[in-house]
Amino acid sequence: MSLSSILGSALSGLQASQIGLRSASNNVANVNTPGYARTEANFTTRVIDGRGFGVSVTGVVRVADAFLQAASVRASAQFSAAEIIGQSLDRFQSQVGTFDDQGSIFSRLNQAFSSIASAAVEPSLSVSRLSVAADLQSFFEEGRRLNSELRVLRQEADSRIASTLNRVNELTAEIANLNREVQSLTSASADSTGAQNRQAELVDELAQYLDIRTTANGDGRVFVSTTDGVALVENGAAILRYPPSGSGAAGVDYARITIQSPGGSGQMDFNSHIRSGELAAFLDLRDNELPALMEEMAELVSTAADALNKEHNDATAYPPPTTLEGRNTGLLGTDSLGFTGATTIAVVDAGGAMVKQIDVDFDAGTLSVDGGAATAFGGTAIADFTAALNTALGADGSASFANGRMTVSATGTEGISTLQDTTTPADRGGRGFSHFFGLNDLVESTRPLFFQSGVSGTDAHGFTPGQTLDFRINAANGTVSQNISISVAGTSFNDLLTQLNDPVSGLGRYATFSINGAGELVQTPVAGFESFEPELVGDNTQRGTTTIAFSDLFGLGLSAQAGRTDLPQVAPRIRANSSLLAMAKLDLSGAPAVGDIVVASGDGRGGHALHSALTSQRAFSAAGGFAASSATLENFAARVAGDIGSRAARAERSAQSAESLKSSADQKRADVEGVSLDEELANMTIFQQSYNASARLLQTAKELTDTLLSII
């Protein structure tokens, strides 16, 4: 072997050992760095003219497994999504409490009915009546507080979508910049492992936010896309945009996330391409989980209010109130009266004696005063009936209907009481006369709490032509299939239904709409389009002078449905004067005559009926995760409590399962990529010895050279 080959081999050995030591020392330094993948130097024999001439370093590479990295990335996205949902639902459950927790909305409901039971036993005690009003108000205020918490959670989810997207944009931009750096280093045969490790850290963080997959290129660049193929990083970085609404209220029309592809100028919808990760969790919370809980809470609170009003409207205070002013029904005076059955409206003096009895027969379209001859209403409209009732009251009272409200008043110190006929009770939309108009409501609301409007298709719709209903058609995969705006035309509800059901200009391609016998709007999916959901996103309609919109009247859209939780309150007149709490009932047994006592002090029958609202079977509409059903108010409250708890428990189990999968995937990846101190220390010893040996060889070559030169 020539001296030059000895020198070449020794120098290459020194260089190779230095590179090996540098790689090992860097590995040891990063033993605790999260996501760091160890590096190793690759060596090959240097061959010149067929003879060995030392060692060549072919490069320093990261030790990584693309398949294990992909598994880890998927598991990270799934865990992040499950963890976010679990945290939010657990937070809400802690606010709600359990069914038996003192102070929970469910305990407040039970406490209110307990107070009603006590007041029914001693109806003349003002303290008992005050407790009823206070405890019921506490229940409704707790409902509003919980709904506010749901709005806060929803608004937070919306805000975090925006902040997360900003971070995603930062990550993709940095990955794209590192791609250029790695490509440059690789082309120069330089060590790019530092940049690649940083690149891997960014990819790991990106996987927390959305589901991604990576593709490694031969030049060291990494391309990133969603799992369904939408590019996030190629030759440049995509840009994601989203303007947060700043609100979590029911019915907010949230903007869509858009993406501008790398190097492109156009934008496309991105929502449907997010399948997992924190972004998917925030979208699911905002658009599905939290609205479902809003709907369930709204159904509980509004049905409780309606159940109480049903009994309170068929009862009376002692002495009866001078004026009964109804709720805003959204109806017009020209609307059909639409009642069947019979009811009694009585004028009663301050001592409970009958002053005037008006028996109304809606089937016959007549009313009679004090058992006299029946007189026809003179028409079938609400205004016709109101005029006939006003005439029948004469000098003892008055009746009017304006802006959707019916008002019946007595003269002087006299009062008004009503009672349903026991054989054929009055009925419109499943509610009695006083109940439907809300004449003696215990719980008041500015908008309808129920959507059995009692209207028929032939009734005039009462909306101004040109007012609009705006819909968005959501597909099952999260995309927006179509936006549809319907401009009100025609005169009747049937005309409006025709517009809604038009397959070209309306929603008829996806669903058909009809009005059932109770005046409820029924939506039926078209066969083959069951996965498409028409969503109301705008409504500027108003029915006459009532201020009630189409969506308010029929409960169309999340705002009308879920927004009901904020509406109910114990009537201010009753909170101010507990003697107006209807604890008695009008007594018409024995065909009483004028002057007979028909409302008595100490009568608790109305209170007992009010208490029965807790345990009476009622119809509950579909809400959140519940299908339409029949249940008692007590049982439905328990179902709501159970669903809130089970949602939180399911989310926790999903998070635990996802965490287990993530830990397993991360461990397998770490087994390949991670740094072993024992192994690295052993390598350092080997490289140190190799370095010493190469140095010794170099020293020997020097001595040989010196000897040779001395001979010359």
C-alpha cells in the first residue's frame, strides 16, 4: 500500500468518525426533545481503480418509518378531536349537574312543583303563592343561564376555529419554507436532518388540528394534504380563511371555511374536507353537539311552560282578575277561528258570585248568555267571534283582538274566569280556548313556545309579498349543495307551500312541506335525498302587525326552536301580586244562576290541577337526540339529564380510547425513531476508537514519510 493511500484512508477515517460522533452527540443532546427522530451517518467503502481507498460518508439521515409516522399522525388527529369534544361536554355537564343535585335545573323544577302542591293545600296563604312564583322563576332563570353557557361554548368553538386556522396557516407556510431549504441542502449533498426534524415537528403539530397525510419526495421535500387529497403544502402553502361570527346564538348563519390552493388564486369550500382533529371537533361542537343540547333544553323548558299554562288557563284566581290579556299568537283578526268544542266565559264579582255566564259552542258557531237563546257569531273569523263576545259581555265587560292578542276585560271590580267544557272541550291546535290565546298564562313569552298554530292551508298567510325566506341545503358530507331564496307571493298558506315545494325554485327537490290538522308545519324528505338538510338561514317575514315571522309561527330553524329557552318567565303581574295565581276553578255544577257563588276562597282545585302538570302525559316534539314521543314532564326532564350525562361519558370514553391508540402508535414510532442513550454511547465509543485509530494511522504514515525523506 502506498503512503498516499494510507494517508487518504486515515484522513477519510478521521472525517467519517467526526461525522459519526457529531450525529451521536446530537442524538444524545435531543434525547428529551419531543418528536425528534435520531440521525445516523451512512458509510461506504471508497474505491479507486478497484482498490479500497478509505471510507466515504454518503450522508446523514433521519431514522424514520413513513408508515409509523402516518399511523401516529392519524391517531393524533383522532385524539385531539375526541379530547376537545370531551372537555366541552364535560364542562357543560358540570354546569348542569345531575338530576338529584340541589340547585340543578331538574331539582328546581321539582322544587317548583313541590311549592305548587303546598300552595294547593293552603291556597289562601300568600307565602305559599309567593313561593310558587319565585321557585318557577328560578327554574326558568336557570334555563336561561344554561342556554347562555351553551352559547358561550358555541361562540368559543367558533372563535377557536379562526385561531386554529391561523396556526394552520403558520405551520403550512413554515413547512413550505423548510421544503425549499431541505431541497437546496439535499441538492448540495449537505446535511439536512436538522431542517427535516423541524419539518417533522411541524407536521406532528399540524396533525393535531386536522387530518392530514404526507408524501415524501426524493429531493427531501414533504407534501401535505388532507386525507381526501386537498393540497395544503406543495410547491407553496395553501391559505385557509374564516371570519368568526363572534356569536354562539341559535340561528347564526356561520360563514364557511375557504381554502386558496398553493400557488392558486381561487377559493373553494373547505368544511367538508375536515374529517378529524381539533378543527373537526370545533365544527362538530358548534354545528351539532351544542345545538342538539340547546334543542333538548328548549323542549324541556318550553313544554314545562306550556303544561303549566294549560292548567292555569282552565283555573281562576280568587277573586278573578279584571282583565285577561293573551299572548301574541301571530294570528290576524281575519284568520279562521278554527276552534271545535265548547267553553264558558264568566263575569264574576269580587265575592265570587256569578254576574254573567257566556257559553260558547264553537261547533255550532254560537254563544248564549245566562242560559238564553243561542246567537250566531256572525262569521267564521277571529274578528267575528271577538265582536260577538264583546256584544255578549255588554255593560259587564269588553273583548278585543289586536296585534295577535286577545283581551277580555270586566267592568269595575268584577273579574273574568273561563272553564273548558268537560264533555267537548274547546280545541285549536290541541289547546283549549283560553290556553291557545294565553288569556290567563302563568308563564309568558314574547314569541310562540309551541308551533301547533291551528292555521289551515286555505287561511291567508298574512305576509307581505316580496318578503323572503333564505335556505341553505347542507349535504351529509358537510358541503353546501345549494342556496335557495324564496320571495313570498300569493295569498294563502297553500300558495306559500306551493312555493316551498317547487322542485326548481323552491325546496321540492329535497323535501316537501305540508300543514297538518294542528296547524303544524311538517317537513318530509324526498326519497333519495334524505341526507340533504334544508336549513333556514334568513327570514325577514312578518305576519301583519304581530311582529311574528314565518319561522316563529311554525318553529322553522334553530333560532325558533332552540331560542325558546330564553323566552319564558313567570308573568310579571303574578310575581307582583301572588293573589292572581289561579288556585281555584270556576264551579258550574248545578247550573248556577246569576248571584250564585262560582269561585270560592280556599278552593285549591286549580292548584292541584297545576301540580298534575308534572306527572301528566304530554306530547314532546323531536329535539336534539330525541324523537317525538309521549312522556310526563318529570320523565322527560330525567331523559334530558341522562342524555347530557351520556354525551359527556361517551366523549370521555372516546377520548380515552383515542389516547390509548395514540400512545400505542407514538410508542411504536418512538421505538424506531427515538434515541437510545445506551446505543448512542456505544456508538460514540466506537467512533472515538475509530478516530483514535485513524489518527494513529496518520501518525504512522507521517513517521514513514519522515523516514523516507531522511534517507533521501
